[in-house]
Amino acid sequence: MIPKPIVAANWKMHKTPQEGVKFLSELNNLLLDKEMPSIIFCPPFTSLFHMNEILSDLEYFLGAQNVYFENEGAFTGEISMNMLVSCGVQYVIIGHSERRHIFKESNNDINKKIHTVLKQEIFPIFCIGEKLDDRETNNTRKVLVKQLEEGLLGINKDMMSKIIIAYEPVWAIGTGINAVPNQVEESHDMIREILLDLYSMNIANDIPILYGGSVKPDNSEELIKTKGVDGFLIGGASLNLEMFSGIIENVHNNSMR
Ligand code: 13P
């Protein structure tokens, strides 16, 4: 597992391969010779090959935003793990809320994908999080229990050492309204308690849990100082050089772990 803190950029459906490569070299020039957190770039599929070519000279990691659970076959529009590995992918985001809600991915689909990723010795970034009405009806824990229990079905203790969790409350994604530190601390504690029930104290304590949802340079300092936060999964702000490098510097300067 890469060292904490971890900053992962989820570019969603943004940037061409040329724009992605340019962003990487510009970021590298900005951060040159500075000590950094571990940084994972998750661009669209179409950028993976090209970004991997320049990433091998840089100290960043490469992730994909999704994968299909079959190896090959008549699955128009899908991408397999072999294809991702051949592009140098080391991480795969699984179960992002946009996959769950727009593309109707179920916990069962997500579970199959986590198994598929782990079979290739690649690290899943497993996303979980409640919707606004779950929170308002005091169902956050219930939702997280279900997502974790069903998403991790059949995943044993050894396999758990390769998983990164991203807690992304749906109401905070792309809204400009981040969860405040005490909400984040409470949810990360809940996740560790659930993992203690399902696995062990070591796994619950050691697993990296990233926070995602409207992370920006100006809230990143208090969020990274929050107990139980091992880094971020960042959407919008990871597309902008100044914002992304600002967050990286705040993580570097304020990380507790
Ligand atoms: P924003 O940072 O744009 O809120 O997106 C968060 C996210 O979905 C990262 O996966």
C-alpha cells in the first residue's frame, strides 16, 4: 500500500489525453523537489495510455474510474482489468456515487468489480456514502453498513490490506457544500467501527479512508487535520492546477499521520 496521506484526482469525464499530459507536466514543474503526499491520477480511460507514458518518469500513480467484471467478450462499451493493467493502471475507483446513481450499479456489481480488481493485484478505491435524505432520516450508519457488507462480501482479511475506502457523502459531491470536520470524523469513525465488526482492529485502524466531496484549497486544511482522514478523493478542484497544487501543499503541511 502506498504511504498515507493519499490525494487522488478523479477527473470524471474531463480532459483529453493531450490536456491530461500537459496538466501532469505543469503540476510536476510546480511541485518539483517538494515533498508530497502520494498522488493518484484517475483520468478518463482514453487518457490512461498516454499519461502512463510520462508517469513512469514522475512520482505519481495512475488509476482508472471504473472497470467491468468480465475478462473479455460481447460487452459493448466496457473495459476489462487486463486492458487497464496493460495501460499501467495501479488503482481503480469502484462504486463511485455517479456509477451507483446515474448508471444504476448495485452493491452486487460493485462487489464483483472489487473481486476482479483484487485478482490482478491492483488496488480498489472503494467509494461509499449516504444521500441527503439518508442523513436527514438518521440512516447514515445503516447505509454505510449495507454498502460495506454487500460491497465487501467474500473479501478476506488479506485482501482488505489492498483496499482504500473513499467516504463521499452524495450531498457533498460537486455541490460546493463539503461535510464539516465533525461530520467527516463521525462518518470515518462509523466506517472503522463497521470494519472492526466485519474484520479486525488492525484492519479498521490501518485502512486508508479518504474524504471526498467539494474539497477545495480553503477547506482542505481543516479537513486533512480531521481525525481519521487519510487523504482526499477530489473531483472539480483536481482539474485546476492552482487549486489542486494548493490542496496538495495543505495536505503535506497539515497531515497528522
Ligand atoms: P467534487 O470534488 O467535485 O465534489 O467531487 C468529488 C468526487 O466525486 C470525487 O470522486
